[in-house]
Amino acid sequence: MNEQAINKDLKIVSFKGGVHPQKDGKILSKKASIQTAPLLERYQVIVSQNIGAPPKVVVSAGDEVKKGQLLAEAAGFVSVPLHSPTSGKVEGLVDIPGPMGVMTQAISILADGKDEWTELSVSIDWRNSDADTLKKRIMECGIVGMGGAAFPSHVKLSPPPDKKVDYMIINGAECEPYLTADHRVMLEEPEKVLEGAAILGRAAGVKNVVVAVEINKVDAINAMMEKAAQFNVGIVGMKVQYPQGAEKQLIYAVTRRKVPTGALPADVGCIVQNAGTAAAVAEAVNAGIPLIERVTTITGEPVVNPGNWRLRLGTPISEALKLCGGVKCEPGKLILGGPMMGFAQRSTGVSVMKNTSGILLLDKSDVTQYESSPCIRCGRCLEACPMNLQPSALSQLAEAGQYENALKYNVMDCIECGACAFACPAHRPLVQHIRRLKAEIRNRTKKEIKK
Amino acid sequence: MTSTIILSVLALSILGIILGLAIGLISKLFGVATDPKVDLVLELLPGANCGGCGKAGCADFARALVSGEASPGQCPVSSQEVMAQIAQVLGMALEAPDKKIAVVLCGGDIQQTKVKTLYNGVNDCISAMLVAGGPKSCAYGCLGMASCARACPFNAIEIINGLAVVHNELCVGCGVCVKTCPRNLIKLVPAEAKVHIYCSSPEKAALKMKVCNVPCIACRKCVKSGEEGQFTINGFRVEVNYDNYPGEDIVSKAGCPKNCLLTAAQHFEIERNEEAGEVVA
């Protein structure tokens, strides 16, 4: 496949700051088409897969379930239900290693091999239905932001009534190095993404729907541009720069609106949804299919055959790695998500969740531990910071434990993208220091509220 | 030649005398009156500026003492004799202070508590807490990243085997370390209380035993062999009641099966020995 040329009509935008790793690792998997993983014997579906209230489990050990059947129901507004990835028997609740390093509850399902669907909800003619029907379906199908945060999509689509939303941005930036899952989805299923985008636009009552993609995915941009008109969706190109796909940076790049401190995208009239989420929304609305599988990039130098796989929720990472032929050499780190903002894991017993955009193994040489040295005041972190903060100053305040002063430097605005630490020639753990400041400030506020 | 030298020496001396007189005069005229007691007291205070008294350093405390807002007993660092001297300067009676020291209530060093993962982030307890709750399996134990040791103005805390241990002879009970521990393991206790239960985990015994060799399993042997009111049972662990603490003999009387009821000296020795490679059963 030759690199395609960028369409001349494409508008290319960006934010200020950021970094771009020379070696972004996308080459490993960007040409691998999406493959569907074979059925496994056992799935361990983690119960708490969304931000907000974890859903309430409604099955018990011994129950027979069908594929797509409800396993746990939403517990509150900021919560979504969870569905079975295949048909089989519920073995019960087990504790498995969670993505955050602590044990977490999962529903263990022994597959019966038949993979029978449960009775699905009927298709909705989205062009002629009202917003509430669409939102309800999106909620019932358990759809969350699949880019990483796993924020329930229907909540984003329901901004407070006093806030007028006029922009729906579909995030196809995929600015994290190594990850190519959204890229492949946009390239192979452009209609699904565009239709999902249009549905999301209708559900939020928004006319301006754009899909924003970094211009290192020219093939995906071209594939979508061919079909964008029929769904009345715009395509915007973005400069290849991390963190282009961060919500606030994306909004600024596309609309030139700045989200104020402490405000939400809806405050500047925007809603951002991930490209993978859009595809899932299209399936949910057109076919009633709940979110039980997702496209995940399994990649990294130690992986024998890096690729993009359609994995069911509850697939253990160890099984997912087997699909790619295992590892060539002993990896230095296992990360769920991308290398910049993903979470390092200590066990391959973690299972795939709704927000697992990537399973990344890093080579030992890439995870070298640097000795950090004092700040040399070069200012590279200030140039890199997409939020216009002063990471160098914040880091020193963290070391000195000056939390009140850090608040004056707007430490809570940090999006923890890690661009500062990436840029720092003294290898200072800048973002780590800021994370510590934020955690400590949050603790203190909590204590004060308790008082 | 000689006249030049004499002349310049004279000129400079006269200049010096005139300026000296001027400075003296001005300092007398515009001087701010301070209580001479403040300087006397400041001289006697340790000058560590630890903040243990609650004031911004020793000078601030000295002012508070002289103005009567504070009492000498509030300085956790000064010895009895020094306090008596300060009281003498101030012309007041010395109240008997109860000296306190810090104790880290955890016995889970790297040999006793299982390490669940390799942590290679920032060497600091709060940072380690942010990454999956730190490298040790026990979610309540000492992280061993020395945040308290670095904060201690008297170098009284040492990390031995990945566990913070207080040097009793150096600790003055200023309490600076207490705030730094994200796991709230450090307590200020009466210096006379020698016996502690080195476990702070509220987990059930079975869970604790999975991750640690020296947890308090609330078997209550110590409670039964001690007098009433010397221990309090708090969920799945026993705590020493520091208002009515037991004597050192309780350790041999109780025979703690998990070796978490220890005197501070025993605890220290065990850690030292383990560090040297002699694992004590």
C-alpha cells in the first residue's frame, strides 16, 4: 500500500505545544487489518468498567447466559449496564488483577461454544427518532468512551439544559504512539464511524458534526471523506502532535474555543466522543448490539505479530498476547493503553475492558530508568505543556511540599499528558511530581470537607 | 614616606571613630526596643526550627514564650534542664511536660511483607501510593520510600529493610513525620511506653497472613495477659492504649505468636539482624 496524498480540501488544525516522539511505533501495527479473535473457553468480565457507579450484578453462579445478555445493570445515572461476551454458564464472581494494580471483581463465564445471541432490541430508524430514544439505546447498550476514560456516553450527550451545545467532535486523533485501533476502524469501517457520528449528533441535537483525525492516517481520512457527505459529517485533519486527542486540546484545535479552568466541554458548546465509540453507537442503534467487544491494538517490539484484534470483553491479556504469536524476547513493561497515558500492569491476568485501546509490550531498552538531575531551566517543558502551565516550577513546588503555592500555579489544570516529562532533558519526573501535588491537594480538600 | 603612612593611618582611624560614633548614635536613637529575655531564651532553645511547638521556628517560639503565649514545655526538643533554665529566665514555674516520641506502627519490612510488583517511579511514599498503592502487598503497611525520614529534622528515622524505624534516642517527638506518612502509620506516643503492636492493618487476619508474616491477627493473647484497659481492640487488630500502657514484661508474658507485640528495642534489633541477613523466625 502506497502512502496516499492528503486531500487538498482538508483543513489542518492544531493546538499549541505538545511533543511528537520520533519513534511512534505505529508502523508495527498500522497495516494489520482487524482480525476477530477466536472464541475462548472462559471470559472474566470485570464488573467496574465505567467511570461513575459500578453496575449492579444481576446474574449469579450457575446461571445460563446468552451472548449479549445483561450481566449487570446500571446503578444510577452515571453508570452503564454490562453484557455477556458469549453464551455459556456463569461460574460466579472472582477476584482478578485489575488494571489499576489492585484486585477487582469480575464475572467469570464458561463459554459453551455455541456463541448464541440473546434476543436483541430492534433496530431504530435514527433519522426519524428523537434524542431521548437514541440516548436511552446508547445507555442500554452499555456504551462508554472507548478512548481510555470509559465515561458513559449518554451522560456526555445530556448536558445541563442551560448549556447550548453546537459542536459534536468525533475524536479520531489517536495521538498516543503505538496505538492504531481507531485508525483501522476508521479505515475499514468508515460508514460505521460516520453513521455513529451522525447518530451522536442527532442524539445531542447538534448540527455541526466533525471527525477530527491526525494527518498520519491519510488512508483513513480519504476513506471517510468519500462517504462523509451522505451522513452530513465534516472531516478535519490535525497536525501529528501529542496530545492532539486530549479533549481540551481537540476542542481548541477544531473550534478555537478554550475550555476554562474547572469547566466542561459543554460549557464551550462542545461534546467529544471517540471514533471507536461512534462505531459502537452505530451498531447499537442499527442492530441493538450491546458493547461486548472492541478493537484493540496488541503491539510493541517484543510482540511476534503485532496487530489489531476484535477482542471480547473479559479476554485475559495472556490469551490476547497468544493471538499475536507470543513474545520474541522478555519485555520490559506491559501497558494497557498507550505508552504516554496507559497503565503499567504487573500481571497478564488483567482482562480486556471497554476502554482497553491497546495492549502494549515495551522492550527493555525502552523502559530504561533514568537518573533525574536538577532543572537546567531550558524551558522545554513550558513549550511542551499543552495547558500552558509551568511544569518546572510545579515540580519544584512538589519537592518542597508547597501545595498552596502550587494551586496558584493552576496545578489542577494539568491533564497529566506527560509531554513535559517526555521533553525534559534532565529526565525530571515532572508529570509524576504534578500527579503527587494533585493527589495531595485532593486529599486535603477531602479532609477539609470532612471537618 | 613614614609621614604618608602615619597620615593615612590617622585619617582612617579618625574616619572610623566618627562613623562608629554615628552608627552608635543612630542605633540608640532609632533602635526598636526588644525584650532582652527573648534573646536569652532564644540562646537556650535548640535552634532546630523544627516547628514541633507549632510556631514558625525557634525565634517565633521565644517571642511567644516571653509574651506568655506559650510555655517552655511545648518545645518537644529541649531537655528537662534546658526547660528549667528557660523557666528561670522567664520567672515562671515549670509544668511537668510529658515527652513524646514517634513510632511507626508497622513491622512489614521487605522480608516479612510480600512485594507484589517492581516500582521504579519517583522515590516518595505519596507518589508510590498513586501507582497501584505501592509495591508492597499490604495496602496498609509502610511503603519504605523514606518520605518521613527525609522530613525528620533530627535524622531520627532510618529505613531498614524497606521499613521506617525510629531511633528513640534521636527522636524528640516534634511530630513533623506524622503528617508525611500517606498511610498514617506514625503515632506520637509517651516516651515511657516501650511496648507497641507493630501492625496497623484493619484487614481480616486471614487476608493479612497472606501478605505478611508479622501481622496482628487479633488473637488477644496480649489482651488476656495484660491488665484491663491496657489494650483496645479495634476491628481486626489490637492497639496499645497509650493512656494506660503496659510494661515491658508484657512481651514475654503474652508470647505474641506473630511477633508483632514488641518493645521498641526488640523491634529495632530484629530489623538490624534481618538486614545483616540473619532472619529471625
